[in-house]
Amino acid sequence: MNREQFEKMKSDRGFIAALDQSGGSTPKALGLYGIDEGSYSGDEQMFDLVHQMRSRIVTSPAFTGDRVVGAILFEMTMGREIEGQGAAAYLWDVKKVVPFLKVDKGLADEVDGAQVMKPMPDLDALLARAKDKGVFGTKMRSVIKLANKAGIQSVADQQFEIGRQILAAGLVPIIEPEVDIHSPEKAAAETLLKEALLDRLASLIDDEVVMLKLTLPEEDDFYADLVSHPRVLRVVALSGGYSRDDANARLARNHGVVASFSRALTEGLTAQQSDAEFNAALDASIESIYRASIT
């Protein structure tokens, strides 16, 4: 493990940029960026366009390790180049931004008010490739829709089981059990989730540490005991559908938690903007999220 990256992720001020939209979420991300589905055909063109968008973000002078401590990549992005370098190597060597990789293959159907992740039969090979390319850690997402103990336990069990597989490969897992912001039982689900996370963190051994990516909670500082937990390198928050202003306001009230925003980061950026307009809009977005992350 890269100790410089580890120390940066542990203690530097800033947030994580989530640039890992996958096949299902890419058309929506491109649409918000000003590229509608009628202007491209097929997955290849779609992924070329989203790579151009991501490259424009990370090569912008606004995007540096001073405010952005990490970035989460989609698997296809990891295999591509940015300005002639592998994407992960570019992030770290040029921008001093710690690279992460989204490793899940999407969500299974809802059972007991929750969606666990689909199987990942090729995970070991993907982790080896990621490590070879200089990736520091991974991210994998499940979704909790109801305060159903069985469903939440299933999510936590799977996340930590695969988390151990990732730790064994020499990478740091970001465990992401998202609680749907539209859940009618959001606060109750968060209470059950925190209990499940604390229980499983207690089972980690030696120097094993994980990161947690959680929905911004209904109760401010609700995850304070996770922020201070010796087995948690960092707690980061997803924007989850909240607007950037709302997400930032909620984040600022949760001390020690930093952002890992996707849609909220790119809100207001379009393909039609000049480079000067784009860089100014991205700079304002990064600054607002950075300020909310350093409370």
C-alpha cells in the first residue's frame, strides 16, 4: 500500500470526487452535461463521450489534490488514458489525487427492503489489475430502502465479506450501504445500519481499515462514532439525489465527514461551456463542496 496516499486519505482536508457513473447512470449524467441520447449511438460512443467529460474535469486547473483528496473511477476509465497516461497514474502523479475504483456490478433485486450487490466472479482479477495500475482503494454500493433488520444485515454482511477480499488484495475498500433519501423509514434504517456497521467493524483485525460511504443522515453528527472509529480511515458522504446546496448544508452539519459527490459535483457543468466557463463553474463547485467537507 502507498503510505503517502494512505496518509493523505487519512488526514488531508478535502473531498472525494465520484467520477464512476456506469452503464446505467451514464446517459443521465451525459444528459445533465448537455449531451442528449439522440446525439450518440451505442455504448462505445456513449463511453467515449463520458470519458471526454471526466477527462475535462480532472485536467481542469480547478481539479487538484489541494481540495480533491481522491477520485473514484469507473472500470472502463481505469483502462483508458488521460493526457497520455493511465487514468489512475495521471490522478496521482500529476494531480496528487488518490485513485479509487468502482468494483461492483450493480444491484440485485430488492429483498427485505434492500438491494445487495450482484455477484462479482472476476473480482480478484480486477483487484490485481487495479493494484498494478496504481489504484489505492475500491468502492462498492448497496441500497437500503426500508428499516428492515434482515435486509440491512444482508447488506452489511456482503459488504464486509467482499471488503475482506479487497483488503487481502492490498487495497482499501470503501463500503457503501446507501440509505435511499426517499425512504419513508430513513432515520430508523440509519439506526439499524449504524448498529450493523459497528458490529462488523469490531471483527476487523490487526491493521485492517476500511472507509465508509454513507447517505447524509437525518440526525446531525449521527455517524460521529464511526468517524472516530480506529478501523475507519475516513467517512465520506454521498449526495444521494440532494441538490448541491442541500447536500453541502447537510454535510457541513456532520463534522469530520467529507463529501464523495457525483451528480452534485458536476451540477452546472455542460459540454457547451467554453474552457474558461467550464473551469470557473467547476472551481465554484469544488470550492463549495470543499468548504462543506472541512467542518
